[in-house]
Amino acid sequence: MANYLQASLNNDQLSVQDYLRGNIQAGVIHLGVGAFHRAHQAVYFDRLLALPNGEKWGVIGVNIRPQDSEYFAQFIKQRGEYVLKTMAADGTTEYQHIRSIIRQIDGAQEPQAVDLAMADENIQLVTSTVTEGGYYLDENRTLMLDNPAIKADVEGARNTLYAFLYAGLKIRSETSQAKITLLCCDNLRHNGELLETGLMQFLAAKKDIKLANWVKENVSFPCSMVDRITPKPSQQHIDDVHARFALTDEMTVMGEDFIQWVVEDKFAGEKPDLDLVDVQFVDQVAPFEEAKIRILNAGHTCITYQAALKGLTYFDEAMRDVELNQYFKDFIQQDAIPALGESIVDLTSYADIIAQRFSNTNIGDTVERICTDGYAKFPIFVLPTLEGIYRQGRTPEKTLQGIANWFTFIQLVNQGRLEVQYHEPNNVALIPFTNDADGIKTFVTDSFLWGRVPSEFPDFKMHLTQAIYQAQNKYAK
Ligand code: CS2
């Protein structure tokens, strides 16, 4: 394989941050090295490493899922180096050689190596992207102790991030004692608080009071909002990188040019100077995360199943579809923004920017990617808008439409009537919805999805049922 550094030095299209990789020390562990991490947090750290005193913030990238071991082996083979391509709506394209993940550990194969790394007092920060469903909390923020993965982890297995945090922090508490920050980077509201409550419940289930007390004293859990649309890298993209730079890079990623990271200023360990590379440290992340989750993520979620039902492949096609474009505007203006209420974020301008980002024809983000994991996404992204509008005494028509289209999508996928692949880690939870006799009834009363709405607003069940009939008439005849 061609040498990355040579490629970037020889080809002025491939930019590289100015630091000697050999001088970099690890200060961060990241759990869950998917495409999003490689296009987001790893990029910020890559920039930080090039600044004076930045060299102690190298990242140790950790895989925690056995099913990703093969993929991760390739990342190890590439020594954690890869090319990031970013594409602006006006067609401006950049290629960057990212080198911040200086060490790679496959935790699914070598869990003890992760524990030792976490015990190292030079590690100040553990970041995580393990998907919204990867925290195993129910609608009451209760850890799903009956879930087989969590159950096994309480007994000593290594399925979830909790098992890794438990084992690593245990050694750290017994050896170095140094404080540490656990920074959740998944799209969950109050994500830091959720990670904290999940971990504390896990420690309670392990009956490890000593470690729980240590965590209370020595660990902080800031909230954060992360943003960059990161499509799944296509084969065409991999081929492009190969042709351009003579690199066989199977870990290359692509994303839009926009990037944002807002972090609550609450570090127990040393705080990296990420503000020097445009990370926003704030006292309250909530207004930023609410705006992002309810406009961007919910916008994606409410449109994508309709786009799939219409047979569209790319998300920007949905934004060019007259009906869906209008739907997005209506959903934002009638439901999402009114439910958000007062905000320090200028919500109208924010939504305009999101509309432009969604319309970027150069990123090739797929409807299929955004359809993934609907069961975990609706309660996080969409439920607050649903509830907020009912609370204002109105009917959230556009939100109901988005939900109804998801239901119809589930049915058609189940009947094998849609081309698109549905990647749904919670497939089991959807089975009752596909039952002809009472599928709709089960769906409209599901408390994981709709929280208190069915009981507090009895009309909801009828409204959603009607919206489902309409969607079925349109798409499922
Ligand atoms: C998308 C996100 O799949 C989804 O739910 O809304 O992956 C979205 O692209 C990112 O959160 C953008 O930061």
C-alpha cells in the first residue's frame, strides 16, 4: 500500500496537518470508531495535534463490537490513517489525510488492552459514539437490565460500552486515581446525563459501591452536541481515493463541509483546548442539542420513510421533491419550531441552513442510511415535538404524518414490497406492529415510542390511526 504521508506530501490536493505522528501521545480513548467519529471528533483532534502543546491529545480508537472486528482489522492495517473527503453544496471538494487515531485496539478481541489504556493517567477523556440504541435506557431512563446484552455484561461479558467503562475505570480507581471525563457524542438529548445514569445503574447492578463512589468523585459526564452529515462511504468514493492518491483506503470517509461540536464545559480530567479548533464550550448544551435533534435529526427521520415509500434513493432527491420539500417546511414551521418555543438559537435561520445542507447534491447521503434504527430514533427525535404541540392544544399533523409513514414503511418492508433495506437493530420490537389484527393498536399505544402521549392525550391514538390509514391509502394499496 502506498504511504499516506508520501501521498499527502506529493499531492497538493490531499492536505495534512503539520505534526510528527511519532511525537504524539494518547490523551483520549474513543469507543465506537464508526464513520461518524472518523469524520467528526477525530478531525477536531487532528487539528488540535498540530497546535503548540497539542501533542498530548492523540486518540486511541477502540472497537467494542465483535461483528465489527473484521472491519476494524483493516483500520489497524491502515494504522488508523485514512482520507476524509468533504463536499460543499457549491461543489467545493477537499481531501484531508487524518492521523489523530494513533493507536487502534479491537476491544472485542483484546478487552484487557482497553482496560489498561483507560487506567493510564495520561488519558484524560473517553469519548463515545455507540449509536442512540447503544446506551440501553428505556423511556424512564432505566437501564434495561433484562436486555440479554446488559444482563450478560453484568455477569462479566463485554457487549456494551458499560462493560468496558466498568472494567477500565475499576483498574484506574485502584491504580492511578486520576480524574477523567466521559464525553458522550451520540445524538441523545442530555447525552452526558444519560451516560452517567446508565453507568451508575450498571455499577449498582454489579453491586460495586466502591467504584460507584469513586466515579461520583472523579468522573464528569458533560453533554455535547455533534453535527456533520456523514453518508456511508460508497465504493465509488473508495475508488476515487485510490485513483487520486494511489491509496487503498477502505476506511476513508466522506461528509459535508459543515461541522459543529458544542460541549458542556464540565471536565473532571484535563480539558483539551478544542476551542482553538472551533469547538464551542458552553455552560448549557441543551438549546443547541434540542435545536439539532428536533430540526435536523427529526427532519431527517420524518422525511426519510416517505422518501423510501416514494422510491427515492438519495436524501437530496427528497428535498427536490415538491411534496416532500413542502412537508419539511410545514413540519418545521407548524410543529418543530413552535414546540421548541423560546431559544437562544435563531431557529428559523437554523432551519434554513439545515434545508440547504439537506439539499447538498454532492454528498450522496442515502435514504437507506437515514432510515436505519427508527425504533430508537422516534422517541428521541420526534416525541418531544409530538408532545409539545399536543400540550399547546393543537394537533401535530405533520409529525403524525411522519410517524404514519414510518408505520407504513415497516409494513411494506415486512411484506417484501420495498426495494430499500431496513437496518433495524430493534427488529424484534417491530414484530407486533406487523400483525394485521391489532398492529396499529399496538403501535399507537407503544410507551417506549410515545411515552405519556397516548395516556395524556387520548385523541392521539385516533389521530395517528387516521394518519396511518391515509398513508396506507397513498402508498400501500
Ligand atoms: C441522521 C444523523 O441518521 C440520522 O438520524 O439524522 O446521522 C445525522 O446525519 C447526523 O446527526 C448529522 O450530524
